[in-house]
Amino acid sequence: MKNNYFLKLTARLLVLLMAVPMLSVAQNDLFKAETEIKINELIRQMSLAEKVNMIHASSPFTSGGVARLGIPEFITSDGPHGVRAEHGRDWELDNNIPDSGTYLPVGVCLAATWNKELGYEFGRVLGSEANYRGKDIILGPGINIIRSPLNGRNFEYLSEDPILVSKMAVGSIKGIQDQGISCCVKHFVANNQETRRNTIDVQMSERALREIYLPGFKAAVQLGGANTVMSAYNKFRGQWASHSHYLLNSILKKEWVFKGVVISDWNAVHATPEPLWNGLDLEMGTDLSMMQNRQYNKFYMADPAIKLVNEGKIPEYLIDDKVRRLLRVMYKTNMLGDLKRIQGEYNTTAHRQTALQISEEGIVLLKNENNFLPLNKKQKRTIAVIGFNADRKQSLGGGSSQVRAFYEITPLAGLQNIVGKNVTINYEPGYEVKRNGGANTELMNRAVAIASKADMVIYVGGSFHGYTHDNWSDNAYDAEDTDKPDMMLPFGQDELIKAILAVNPKMVVVMVGGGAMDMRLWINETPAIIQSWYAGMEGGHALARIIFGDVNPSGKLPMTFPKKLEDHPSQAMGEFPYDTSGLAVHYYDDIYVGYRYYDTWKVVPEFAFGHGLSYTNFEYSNLNILNENAKVTISFTIKNTGKLAGAEIAQVYVKPYQSVLPRPEKELKEFDKVYLEPGAFKTVTLQLTNDDFSYFDDLKNTWVMDPGKYGILVGASSRDIKLSGMLSR
């Protein structure tokens, strides 16, 4: 029997190989062919019940395996910024564990580095720590477009721009998967708000879908090689995203040739036949009561699926395809087969150093009037540090992204650690975080008192990273399952900042949070403003090093900061959060998301897309454009003309001068982060292809490049263009 089995195996392999010229079969192709044969043999040995057991959850964070065939469960881990501490079978964070992990800066902080290599290092830390803890799939990165400043989950995401999303996501995906762990890119697609995310129906044009909302996912699959993709909660054009034939089968699996696994978001499946037919491969977390009672056989893609197959209403080959995809990922990550998994490391010095570097490069200096920063730590002075966020640990906030950090350096701790004997720091929170809380007169008075006696003030406030385990999520400003009510600072902070400025105008304002807040009431009186995001376990050290000049800031905004909410395209042109007459959300802003709107309609933002200051100066020169048939090569020189080493992020935009269909004023197509010593210069060379000059013609249902003139704009932000040229394509 054993000899017959190997004869059949060899024969099947030969049939596969004969279909391809022998000289073109690479070793990797041979491995894949052998793997597919092994997968088919495993499927042949499974009963229908065993197959179906693999395509739904077996606990809150695992899916079923087949023990008698040596097929393990998949163990997933929530938390795109650190490996969650749950052991896979419960929702609760484990207490008193000795191996709490690395808390990385959040996704938007990573994007603000504009550093593709750091994207890889970010993923490598996640993959290594997931391996150490025995995880198989990291539920991240989150790459949904930041469409509105009110979305409570913006802090997890990357950018308003699909090019920046794509290039940063690919790096982190490769970093994760090179460690033998699968990433799960989420949420596919149009999960751009948290308000009624389980019921809304997103209506957008095909052009907006193709130009804005799909490119990051396409890059994740085709360039990043993502093993798994998570479907979204919302409906898309009338059909649940987890049930969408157009999204899952037509685009993801057929058009993009995705060979991996589509996993539902938790509680995102609503029926049995549709997801089975339309491309969903694994149903997770569908019903809380069923999970609490361990009734996983009652999930939609469990016993109901077996019933439909037995009744002849669902063909078994649909189940086989889903199992095949699951097994394919298992072989790819050495869960099956003879190769061993990478052991992984947990909370190492190197991992913590990566967290520090990302936060240092991601924190953005928004304003620095008259070179107010950096401060001199050797100068004798008293500093008043004010703001609840100065002494607040953020790692356990935000919902499913929460992480139990090994430690977390708050801004206050970072400042205290960096200053010497010459600097005295006095701290007051100034406000309190509580449901529907306004200004607290007593706290404000104490803060104003220390500010009046100080040489200067460092204010650390901004948004609120909700603690879901404290049941504060309904009042949170950056958390899953909730959106911000507006862009105003919560808890009476505007009043507090104005009161401090009245007694001491020498103040640095540090904004913690996932994005833009309304600063109009005090921005003109404040000499320096920093956007620090949620900067991870080393964020306090990074912030202090920037404020005192040990690090030259180099982060730039991955989204536009409007002056006020009404200026934002999701409000001015579109709908957010949804149509009050129903549950449809109409993306009337269409392709004019973020800076595409501000630049085209000449709306002045508070801070432009790509904006970020440095303690040194950079000079751009010598633009050269080589226009060839297949590609355009752009080169230019950047020189550090200041006295400090620093990094500049040069951004290349394409401006169409004529087009059959309307197009934005300009669009980002490439960028590079350049590190230069004082007086040093570097020639930057970047390449564009025809794709970078094309748009999606939804009348023809294809990508087109209109012949004509195009501008090549090189700048420090979308509003700070340093060099420009022109070409014809």
C-alpha cells in the first residue's frame, strides 16, 4: 500500500510538471507543486465534518484542525501594534504574566515616518514575538484609508493616501511573514468608520474604489504576498463585505489571483449560503453567546454548512477550496511539513530599540516659531508639565489593538529621565478624563499656578485612547467601535490651554492621538506644536529626545489636518458617518479624499499632507526628468544647509494638465527619506511607470492614461513644492 501511494504521488507530480516547460520550473515551483499534491491528499482523507470543522472558529481566537491527520488549529492574535497576551481561547488579558511584550507605536505613527525600511522592521518585531508566543496569524496591519478625522480607528490605520498606504503596508507584511507568521490585512474594504459599522451600507463609485480604497489591499496581496485578508463589517453596495462575490471572488481571488485565506471579522457573518458561495474561507467570532457556551458547531459555516452540502444545495468542492487555502497557508508557514518554525524572540533590547526608532521618526513637529525648539537641557530653568496625557499609559486602550506592554515610558517620565540637575519639572494634570467631562476648575487653577511660576510649559493633551475594560469606550476619542463626536479637544482642554497661555506664552503643545484636532482657539499664540500620536512603549523617551534636541524630528503628516471639521471633504462633500434617513453612507467626496480635495478646491488646511518640520534646513535643486517609453526617471539633489544632521522626506507628485475625466490637482506617486549630515547632499533617483500617470475610467471600466502633458512636482509637502518640471506621455 505504501509503495502504491508513492507511485500515485509521483505520477501526479509528473502530470503537473509536464504542463510547464522543464527549463522554466524553478525550485520554488517544484515545492509548490509538491505541496499542492500533499494538500489534495489530506483533503481526500477528510470527512465532510472534518473539512467544515476547519472553516469556522473553535474558540474566540482559534479555528478548527483535524487532530487525527496532524492538522493543527490556527491560533490568531489581535493587536496590530503588539502581540496580544490572550492565549487564544478567551477574550481576557492574562494577568501577572512575566512575558508582557513590545508595545510598538500605532500604525499612523509608523506611516508618519515615511520610512519603508522601518515598515519592515515594525513587521519583523510583530512576527518574531508572535512566533515566540505560539501564534500563527497576526490580525493586522489595518490599512483602511483615513477618510474622516472622526473615525475612532484612524490611529490603527496608515494614511489618507493609497500610495503611502501601499508602500508602508508592504514592508510590514513582509516583515511579519519573513518570520514564518501570517499577517491578516484588514478590513477589506471600506471600513472607514466605526459608527454603526455592523449595519451601514457603503455606496461609492467604481472609480473611488479603484483609485483610493483598493490600491493598498492590492499591493498587500500582489507585492506583499499577504497570506490572509480580513473582510470588513460593513455592507458594500447592498451586500455584506463578508458575503460579497464582487469583492472576494471577482476582485480578490480572480482578478488579483489571491491564493490565501479570507477570514471574517468577528461577528461579520450573517448567513450560510452567501459567504460559502462568495469567497469567505474562515468564519470567526460570529456569536458571543455561542462562544461563551462553546457552541461553535452552530456557527453559520459549521453544522448549517454540512446540512446544505448533504442536501445538495452547496457543492462539496466549495468546502474543499476553503480547506485547500487554509492548508496552503499552513504549509507556507511550516505549521505542516518537515520544516521547523522559527523560534522567535520576545521583548528583546533590539525590539525595544525598533519601537524607539519608529516613535522618534514618526513624531511630527508641526510648528516651531522663531526656533523655539529644541530646548537646552543644560540651561537652568523650571518647566511646568501639564496635561492628563503626560502621565497616562496608553497601551491598554483603543479596543482590539490594546497590548500588555512590558513597560511604557510616558511623556512625563521621558522628560524626567532626560533632564539633569539644572532643570526642575513640576507636574499637574490640569484636567480629568471622565464621561461627558468638561473643565475642572480646581485642576485648572492648580495647573495655571505652576505655569505662572515656570520658565516655560510643556503641555501634553489631545485625544483620549479609550480603555474598553473601564467601559469608557462610549466617551473615547480614539477607540474601536466608536467615532469622535467632533474635532474639538475634550475635557475642557481649550479653556485650559488659553488660561495657561495667558500667564505663560512660552509653551510647547504636544497633541497625543490618532489625528487632527481643532486648534483654532490657541494655535496663533503657541510657539511650538508637536503631534506625538500613540508612540508606543518608548514614546516618552522619543518625545523628550526631540524636545531637547537629542533627536532631530523627521516625521511628516500622513493625512491632512483641516482647520475645522467643516473644511474636511468627508463633511464638505461627502457623508459622515451615514445618511440619517437610512443606513447608507454615500462617498460623495469620491476620489477627492484628503489633500486631493484641499489642493483641487484651494481649501487652506491647518497643516498640509506631508508637512513636518526639522531643526535643520534642506535645499532642493537640479531636477532632471528622463522620459522613456516604459518609465520616467526623476532625479534631484537635496542638500542639508543647516548645522544639524537630519532627514528630509522628498515627495513626488504628478499633475495632469488635461484629462477626459476630472482628476485631482496632483497626486503623490513616490517618496524617499534622505538622511544627511550638515553640509552634505545626495542625488535622489526615483522611477515612475505608466501606472503613475493613469486613472480609472469607470465609463470604460479600465485604467487609462490620457496622452498629453504632465507636471512633475517635487516637494516637502503637498503644499510646499520645491521643484517642478513637465513631460509628455
